[in-house]
Amino acid sequence: MPPKPVARAARVSLWRHLKLFRADILSAQPARLYRAWMAEFRTPFFRSVLVNDPALLRLVLRKRPGDFPKSGRIGAGLRPLLGASVFLTNGATWKRQRRIIDPAFEGGRLKDSFAAMRAAADAAVARLAPLAGGAPVEIEPQASHAAADVIFRTLFSIPIEHDTAAATYRAFHAHQRSQPLLNLAAFVRGPRWMPRLHSRETRATARRIRGLIADLVARRAAAIADGSAPPDLATRIMTTPDPESGACFSPEEMVDQVAIFFLAGHETSASSLGWTLYLLATHPEIQARAAAEALAFSGDFSGLSGLKLIRDCTREALRLYPPVPMMVRETVAPERFRDRGLPRRTQVVLSPWHLHRHERFWDAPDAFDPDRWSREEGRASARRAYMPFSAGPRVCPGAGFAMAEAAVLLAALLARYRFAPVEGDVPVPVAHLTVRSKNGIRLRVTPREQLKSCKISGANSCKNSIRAGV
């Protein structure tokens, strides 16, 4: 059974709960949330409700999203890095940002990024080769490296080995280690100018990252001006005017957006890839089927539709380990949820972590079962209780991009390597910026040497060899 944090005791003191919450929001929650429709929590600083009721989820995310804007409490901890990015804004500012960003990810635009994804996948396979001797390998750094490479190639047409890309990648990891999900601002509401007590390292790494991004943005602006800019994501976004005002993003605004693209597109993808590889390593029969599918992949954009099982493995990993485990909205007026009155500024917590493992929605909710996505009951549960990319108007604009990226990376890795667990080494999921393992994910990686010979003898015999566990 895939690892799951041990829930806290049913009753703990307020300060014990806050301490647990600051360390890891997953193990700070009681077990009853995996079967409750709604739960309320009160502190001297704020009042919150966690919502699992599908009707209330539709209300908050789809029917009346304007009445439940993103809470500033969580955003306060992320502003040193993300500024006024689309992830943190509300109202007219958010709408303007989405009008500029969304066209870059629409329709056939995904095909424009496919070559960059393939190049990053090939580079990931090559980086893993020296480590594929059967000794334990830390997979999360490999997944992070690969996901960061995808982002830099698709955003700025530079590989992770580029000096600025590599420096940004290192600074981001230092920032993640220094930044807890919650700081004082999450508990004590105050004006934007109020000191937030971020650590010196958090402020320093955020400045470093934003400075590096600003340099990339300035270089791209110069390339756009002289007509030499490649048609990648950065160019598309920087040259897209708001259809209502006609204005493009300013350099400072573009730095904010690139910062969230890096966080959302790199950190969340890395989390998903690491957990998917672990789940496949601990389920060798499913891994063998996925590897057969990977071998049959043509390598062309049109062939992505054939990676059905690989996509379902990603969906299932996102269900069990959603990179963003909780989202927080806020009431702007008094509301009534399930016959309970809620005052203005109540924090409304939407928890993919609990929703995706909810006992009333899912059959065997804690099990890894990618085939559930081919069964009607699994698809029905997904319609009511699956939102790794949020839902409604604020759904992640890069959701399709992320799923394609995951399929390309997994297909490349599974076609070349076999992944196996390290005996007695079970990762412990914790939530900081995203859901990662507390002490890393170590797997044994070995090459699928037989692929060389079976490619010569024919695809069918190769698929049969992989299904047999070769």
C-alpha cells in the first residue's frame, strides 16, 4: 500500500495543532477528514472550514468563484518570490493576467512545446545512465532536474545547463528549504506593509531568483525588439496584449509570472514524476505494462494519445499525492454551508489530499490502481472528487501541458530503465511548498539492456519481453 502520513490524534491543543501544521499540514489533520463532508476549525486568529461536499465545491470553484477569492493568508508566505503573480491575485488584476496568459496554452500551442519536452526527456535519460547500476538512487533530484529542464527549454529555449538556468534552479531549491508553508502572516491578518518575519535566507534566495529571472526577461525583451526571439512560451506571453486594454505585461509583471511558472511548472511536475516512479517501482506488473506502452511510442506528438496507461499512472499518482495538497479561499460575505453560518473572512479550505482519498468517493482510496480510470466508477468519482489542478475559472492554465510533459518524461525513462524499490526504504510524504518525501525517494535503477536486441527482432517480441518482466 502506498505510504500515507499518520493522522494526528482526534483532539490536541491549539498550539500543538499549529506546531504540527507548520511542520507538515498532512499529518496535522485528524483521520475523520477522509470521510467528512465538512469540518470546522477555530483559532483566536481565524475561523476555517474544510469542504469535501461536492455541492459546496461546485459553489466555491464554479458557480460563485468571485465570492470566494484566494485567501491572502497563504499568499503572504509566498510573496517574496511570487510577487503579484496570477497565483496570488484576485478580481480584475487576476482576470487581466489570465487574459494574457491563457492564449499561450490554448489549442495547438501544446504542439509547439513538444520538441522541447522531448529534448529534456532525452537529457534526463542520459543523466540517469551513470547511476543505473542497481545501487540506490535519489529520484527526487533527478525528477526536479528533468522538470526544471522542461520549463527552461519551453519558456526561454535554453537547457538546464545554461548558466542562468542552472543558477536559478540552485537558488530555487535553497528557497524551498528555507520557506515554510506558513509564517506569522498566515495566522495574524494585517496590511500588506506589515512585517512578515520571513527568514533572512528566504528573502535572500527570493531576491536572487527574481534577479536571475529579471535578467532572462530583459534579454528576451531585447530579442523581441530586434526580431531574433524564438517563438517559445516567454515570447508568446510577452507579446500578447490584454484584449481589453491593449497593454502587455511590464517587465516586473513578467518576472512575477515566470516565478509562478517555475513554481507550478517545475516543482509540481517534479513532485508528480517522483511519486509516479516510486509507485511504478513498487508495482512491477503495472510498470511492465507501462514500459511496453513506452516502447511502442512513436516519439511524435501524434503518438501521445497512445500513452493511455502512462497517462493513467500519472493521474493516479496525482490522486494519491496531489502536489498542491490544499487550496484556501475566503468568504467576502456571510455564508451558510450545510446549515452552518459562516461569518465574513472565514477561510474555506479545499483539500485535494483528503478529497482524492475520501472514503465515500473512491474504491480502495489508498491503493495505487491506474486501471480505475478505465472503469466507470473511477471516472464518476473523478467528476466529483478530483482536482489536482483546481477547477472552474481558476483551473491551472498549464494542466494540459503538465500531463503531456509527464507522459513524455515517463515514456522516455520507462523505455530505457527499470525501477525497483529499496527494501525497507519507504518514503514519508510531507507537504511544504508541494507534497514531497520527508527523507527522499530512493529507487534502484537498472537499464533494460534487452531492448537493444528486441528492437531488432521486432516490436511485438519486445513488448512480450517487457510484459514478462525483462
